[in-house]
Amino acid sequence: MEIWELAVIAVGLSMDAFAVAVCKGLATPKVEKKHMGIVGIYFGGFQALMPLLGYLLGSRFRVWIESIDHWIAFILLGCIGFNMIRESREEAEKVDASLTAKAMLPLAVATSIDALAVGISFAFLSVPVVPAVLLIGCITFVLSAAGVKLGNIFGVKYKSRAELLGGVVLILMGLKILLEHLGILS
């Protein structure tokens, strides 16, 4: 998998975190750099940690399912993408401005669960995990920090669009992996 493909996946994965960061920014009366940094660290850190855990888990089972790994990657990315699209159509839940560990930890875990599944597909596709998780973490950090500021300025206008875009990107990447493996794309 090439670096641009990892970057596209990273952006797609970060859209949930970006959407929640926008809500955090909306709920914060005066956004400061420390707010942006805290949100970025939580979301970026968990978006990096989860695919690493998924990769380690997937690596243990790789030899048994190598013949269908492309189908697994396609199904995982497709399901995550469709779920993000479905969530983009739902009414936004209220997010408070708190940046305590008690408030941020559940949000960071919830927005990064899909990255765990992507990490499993990375193991099946033999993706170099360290550069992948660093890229995912960094991109999520930047987009989440920006999301706090944008949310404070613009509100939730772009939240559902971000989730929709992220879902479409993940579905397309899953389809690309499948078509390449079947020899339709090269």
C-alpha cells in the first residue's frame, strides 16, 4: 500500500474524530490552543493505537485466512464506511465542552473503534504498521485540532458532511483493494 493510499485511509478514519471535535468546538465558548491540543492528542493517540492493536491481532490469524484477506479488508472497510454514512444522516448528539479524561476517553475510544478493524486489514495486506499508525495519528491530530477551531467558528454545519465523506472514502479504498487483488485494477 502506497503512502497516498494510507493518507486517504487516515483522512477517512479521522472524520469521526473531526466531527466530534467540531462539536467540542461548538460547545466551547472561547477556544484556545490548549483545547485544540488536548482534543488532537486524545483523538490522534487513539486513532494511532487502535490500528496497531488491530494489526497485532490480525497478524496472529493471518496464515489461516491469507486466501481471503482481500475480501476481509473489503468487508471491514465497507462496513465501517456504510456505518459512517448512516451516522452522517442521524441527528447529532449533544457534546459538552469538558476536556477531562472522563469526558475525552470514551469519545476517543468510540471514534477509533473503526481504526481497530482497519488495523486488522493492514495485517492481512502486509502494510508496514509503524508508518501507517504514525500517519493516521498525525492526520487525526491535525484534523481534530482544526475541527475544534472550525466548530467554534462555524458550528455543526460540516459535521455530517465530514462523516459522509469519510464513509465514502473507506468504501472506495476497500473496493480498490478488492479490485486490485482480483486483477481488475493494477
